[in-house]
Amino acid sequence: MEKKVITVERLNDKYCEVQHKTGLKIVVFRTQGYSTSYAILDVNYGSANNRFIDKKNGKLLDTPLGIAHFLEHKMFENEDKTDTFELFAKTGASANAFTDFEKTAYLFSGAGYLEDNLKILLNFVTHPYFTKETVQKEQGIIAQEIKMYEDSPSWQVFFNAISAMYQKHPIANDIAGTVDSIATITPELLYTCYDNFYSLNNMILTVVGDVNEEKVINLVDKLLSDCKVENQIANAKTYYEIEPTAVKTHRISKTLPISITLAEIGFKENAYTLQENFLRQFIYEIVLDMIFGSTSKFYEEVYKEGLVTESIDTDVMWGVGYLALLISMETNEPDELYKMIIEEIKQQREHGLNREDFELCKKSLLFRLIKTTENLDDFALLLFDITRVGYDLDFVFKFIENISFKDAEQLMHEGFKQERSVLSVVQANR
């Protein structure tokens, strides 16, 4: 078992990262003064991993869209008929789970009873149980969930933007799949996906709160004592088709019964390695904040003109084979606002960014990162993302501190291409 202690100079603190003998990676960050501890067990398996080389027979396997999300739901059922959520409730803990493009996360938060809660968490995630009857029941439940998201304006405007940008990459598909795709899921398929991705060496356990790292490690030793190292075979290799440079379509629209129109503008950027995409997101965040943030001249102008009702929100999506920028807002003039955003980018590129704005936005990013450490669930997710790409929190702080004005200017000229932009609109039906 390898243990690494990481000193975070910016926080004047340290945490540990352990490579457990079973293959599980453990990250423990002790945050003294918190009564609640938060643990998250992340599996490197999400909706984008639906095509992979089956490690049992070496053949390419196409699995139904939404199967990773479906598997997440089914993991909470136990062979002894106990309810996992009820088991957590007995200790006073709250539990949850979610699936995104590249990971499935199982988590709990609670005051005390760390051993009991970790036992529940590690036990149900390492002991799958699927039957034909329970799978059929879940198909009806998730079908209703899919239909609910079809009526969600914020989800539709977001996902339509992604599907407009990407032609081949699986992130263009809804995480939950479709009603038709989940109808083809069987217990056998669920076990196949589980066996290919749910090995301990494809998971990261992150624990934050006022917890002792040695206690956590000893608990994992005890709880996983029956797991043999040789059984932890490498996870399956996901197959990705080559993604074209061009977007699929420049404009996509849907009408829903809402009071004000939603718009999402996306820019499909060049994708690099996972590590490079992870780091470039921070430079993009600074640039987006400079141009469209709440203190920018552009936002002040469009807000005064009544083109947006509230703030302009920006986000950077990154992962294996994709890097995209998203600018979202409430507006009754989506096409006009899109033109203004394209023109603003052109002006910024021609006249150059403002150095003073750059310094302020970089400080703001560092401040937000520090504030994230005060919210245990967000902090645990941040630590997971940092760990899975092979970095640590101290490195990330220093990387951001060393981002230069030249870096921002270079990114401004390389990215934000109009020909690789999309406009997604959910039109108000009044």
C-alpha cells in the first residue's frame, strides 16, 4: 500500500492519497471543526462509456444508451431485500448517487457512525444483484424520469446545445438514454457492464470532514479484507469514434410552456488529452469571466438594455475527447444576443484583453476554489476530478497562480470560433 501526503501551501493544510492493496484509490482530507463527514465513491464509468472492448472476450460491445445511469439505480437493491437508503437512515446519514458522462458517484454524509456508513457504501457497490423482475420495474421508473427531463427547460436547452455541437462523441446522447434504449436492458447486460468497469482499481474513495486518515484506511482494510488483489482486472477500454471538427448544426430550437425564453450558446473547442483539457478549463474560466461575467462591460450593457433578465452563466465542459464552452441566459431576444456575443468576441480578439480585468478574474477564480473547500460535497467532487486526472490540489492552485495574461490572450485567439458555435433555444410558449 502506497501513501502520499500532499501539502497544499495555499490552504496551509495537507491531505493524503493512498493506493490501497485492492486497487482502490483513497483520498482523505481532514477538515477540522466540521460535525459532518462526507464520503463519495466514484466509479470511472458514465454514459459516454457505452461502447467498449469487453475484457472477457476482447470483442467490441455496444450497450444500450443510458445503461450506466440504469446500473446506478439498480445498485441500491440488495439480495437480502434490505433497502440501502433505509440502512443509511438508521445511522442518521443521507445518501445519494448520480451519473454523468464519465463517472458514477455513490455518496453519503452524516455526523458520526463513519464505520457503519462506509461499510454500507462499500458493501452495496461491491455486491451487485439484478433480477429480471426488478429490472423490468426499474424500466418503468426511469422511463418516467426521462419524460420528466423532456419537459425540463434548463435540461433541454443544455442538452440540445451539446447534441448540436457533437456529431460522433457519445456525450451527444442523453445520460439517461431513451425510453426505447432502456427497454432493451437485461440483468445479463448489467452484470457485463458491472464486471467491465466496477473493479476497485477503477474507483476512487474520497472522504472529507473531521476524520482521521489512519482510521479511514484501517476501516477500508477491514471492510475489503475479502477482496483479492488479483481479482481486480484492469477496466474495459472505451471505444470512441473520431469526432469531426465541425458542429452538427448551428441552431436548434424547442418550444415549451415557460414564461421567458432560455438560450445556450456553445463553442466546440479543440480537444486535447484529458489532463490538458482539465488544465485548460481554468484558463477558459478566467477568459469567460472577463468577457461575460457579472462585472464585465458586456453584461452591464445587455442587462441595461433588458436583453437578459439575470446573470449570464458560463461553464466549461471537459473530458475524454471533448472540450466545450457554454454561455447561458434568460432572454426574449436569443438571436440578437447571439450576434452580440459573436461581435464582442471579435472585438476582444482585435483590441486585446484587459490586463487589469485578467488579474481580477484570476483572483476571483482562486477565491472560488478556496470557497469550494468549505462545502464538503463540492470539495469531495473537486478532489475526485483532480485525482482521476493524476494531479493534486496543490498543483492545481499553483497552476492557476501561474496562468499568465499571455496564456489568456493565446486562448482567446485559438478558441471561440464562430464557425464552431451553436445556439440552443427553448422558446417560451405564451
